[in-house]
Amino acid sequence: MVLEDGKKINSHESDSILRSIFETVIDGIITINERGIVESLNPAAARIFGYNEDEVIGHNINMLMPEPYHSAHDSYLHNYHNTGIKKIIGIGREVLGLRKNGTTFPFLLSISETQLSDRKIFTGIVHDISQIKEAESALVESEYKFNAILNNAVDGIITINTKGIIELFNPAASKLFGYTQEEMRGKSVNALMPEPFGSQHDTYMQNYYNTGKGKIIGIGREVTAMKKDGTLFPINLSVSEVKIGERIIFTGIIHDITERKLAEEKLRRSAAALQRSNSELQDFAYVSSHDLQEPLRKIQSFGDRLKVKEGSQLSEAGVDYLDRMLNAAARMQQLINDLLTFSRVTTIAQDFVNVDLNNTIREVLSDIEISIEKSGASIIVDKLPTIQAEPVQMRQLFQNMLSNAIKFRKDDVKPIIKVYAKDIQKDKLLVSTPGDEMIELYFEDNGIGFDEKYIDKIFNIFQRLESKKFEGSGVGLAICRKIAIYHGGKIEAKSTLGQGTTFIVTLAKKQIKNQA
């Protein structure tokens, strides 16, 4: 043997080197003769199979093979000697080995054939791959479990790369959004977001890369998503960041919370309705409206008859007393009628339908035409939206608001009333469900106004700030508040004494069915 520097190694040194390699290599080395008898095996082979060297040397190599290879090995050698056809010699192959303890294990076997002076020997290199196979099996099992979880998950699971491109879109996500998995792979996740969130997403991703600060990563959040058909629906979104090698991906878990939001909205309205009912029952306990109607009619009837038939025989004071009695009876009847109207807002309401508020206000303006002419009022109306509402109650709301604005006017000042609507901006609403999209109706007037310290008083039934100068029972604004609450909203007022008032009525655009 000659080294690279030209130095020769004698046969004794060469044998020492080969023996050292034979005994220290990690892989097993086994030699057999033409009859399959083991002539040598290195320590690594003994360790791999679990034998001592002297337990194997001199025995048939098939002792290291499980069935059916154990029985077939001798016939394989015999066929090779007869035909010269090689099935494994010179070719690496994965086979099963049999340990001393009876367990089997996979290994890579490569066999070489060597012709000595008087005979042939075969050398096998044994590379144990049991750990590799176990790792592969664990990986396959893990992948199977992952796919089973992914494909059977109730919630949508979506992964995107750093450019926002969808790489994974599970069946639940497909069902939620109405897209097939093939449609969404390779597409931008922006397609699942309504505006303005869709346009802002790329900017958000860029800001995250620049600052490392995420607004939603690692935090669950309620947001609005968009289906393939454009329908918006509320979801709870949790996003996690995962680093795979040099790549970063983001995984989003999507839970549809439409039913929960609807349930919350119904619960909120039910609680509000219960609170209203309790309050109304307490108020209504003091006045049995139906019971008062009949005796009141008799008071009015006999009072009128007394005035017509016996009025000439009464003194001037007696006639005055009689007139006062009849006026009081008329006011009493008006109070009863207003109370009945108030109590019926929710009890005899019709179904919610689409109501064009432009038509509603036109009809109301026609109804109060005489009041408008007498007062010289100017009513300026901007375009109003169409909402789901109870039509009669909308007319009642507009009529009460406009009539109040005309009634509570300044002396010698013609009323100017402005009516307009505003959408509550969608960027204020993270979640879009029935009851969340709102409008605000504004009724602005230049009337007498009021001190805002009485703001809570004006919406209570039979509460009035100007009881002497202006006619009325103090029920109108209470009815308006009840209508607003029934439609998922509220009523507020802003005013300065002597400088007019602005009433703001908030209403839901869409109503929940079977609302209580």
C-alpha cells in the first residue's frame, strides 16, 4: 500500500489498519462462504443482532433472518451457483433482520462478492435503519393525525405565507366561506375580508414586519369575514405565527359566532323588554284604563246634557264649575287614550317589513298639514334610508317628533325643523350581525329647548317640563323611546334652553325575527 506522500506501508501495517476499521466501524460487516456459513462478523454486527461473535461464526447466516427469508436463503444461494443470476449481490436493498431476542428490525444490506485464490466469499454491510424507520413511521402517523384533525375540525383553519397567500384551506373553512379548497390555494387572504379590512391587510402585514408588533397575532379577536357571495358574518379569529426552517407562516383558526351574536342580541333585547315590562306594570297599576273609560263617558254625557237643558237655571259660578268639570273630563280621556297608545306599542305591533322612511315622512307631513300651515313651519327633509321596521310605529315616531317640534316653538318665531339620517360608520363595528348595523335619525328644531339637567325626565311617561303653556299629556316622547328600543335602538336629546333641540333616534337597519 502506498500513501499520497509516496511512503509505502508494509503488509503488517496494512493488516492492522484494516483490522482497526473492521472492528471500529458503526455498520456491521459479515462475511460468509459459498454455503452461507458465517466466517467473520465485526463487533458492530454482533451488537446490532444481539449476539456474541462466537455464537454466530460457524453457523448459517440464515439464523439472522426471519421467515420466509430464513428458509429461502439456502435455495437462493443454490440458484445463484447454478445460474449466476444475482438478485441482491452488488445492489443495496432494504431487508428485515432477526435479533437474538426474536425481534425483527429493518436494515440496509449491500453484498459484495470476492474471489479468493481457492474459493469465493460474500461480504455484507449491515446499516441499521430501525430508528430512521421509527421516525418515518412517527412522522407518517403524525401527518395522518394532523390531516384527520385538519379535515374533521369544526372550525376553519387557514395558513398563509408572509405575502398573505393562502397555502392551506381546510374543509371547514371551505364550508364557512363557500369556496372550494382549490379556489383559495394560492389566492390572497384579502378575498375573505370586507372593505376596508381587505385593503388594509397588506399594510398591516408590512407594519408587522417593520415593527414586530402584531395587533391580532397571538390574540383572539372578533372580526367580520366575507363569504364568496358577499355575505358578511362575524367570526372569532385567532392567529399564530410559526417558523419552519427559514420560512414563516401564519395559521388562523376561524370560529363562526353568528349564532352566538344573535343569541346575545336576543338576550339583550329580552332583558330590556323585561325591564320595560316591569316598569310599565308599576305605572299601569295606578290606572286601569278600560275601567275608567265607561264612567268618564257618563260624566261627559250627563255634563253636556246638564249644560244644554239646565244651563239657563244655573248661576254664573255654576256654569263655570260645569265647564271646568267637562274640561277636566276631556283631559282625563286624552290621558287614558295616550296611556293605551303607550301600552300597545309592543302588544299589538305588526311584523317587521322593509319600510322606506321617505314614504313614511311624506305621509306624516300630509297628516299634520294643518299644524304646519298654522305655525308657518318649514320642514327640511334629506333623503332617508329603508330599514326593517314596524310601519305604523314608524309613522307614530315621525308624527310625535315633528308635532313636538312644531308645538314647542318660540313666540313669533316660525319653526324650522331639519330631518336627516346618518349611517353609523362600519369601521366602528368589528362584527356585522342583525342589530349591529344602525342608523341615526336626527330631528333638529329652533324651538324653546330645555335645560339638559332634565334630560332623563322628558322621556318618562306623563312627565312634562312645560305643563302650563303647552297642551299635552307628556306621553309622546315616552312612546318614541319605547318604539326606538323595540327596534333595537334608543333615543337621545341635545338641547340648550332657548336655542332649540336635536333629538337623535338610533334604529337597527335589520331586525331579529320573533323579537319580543
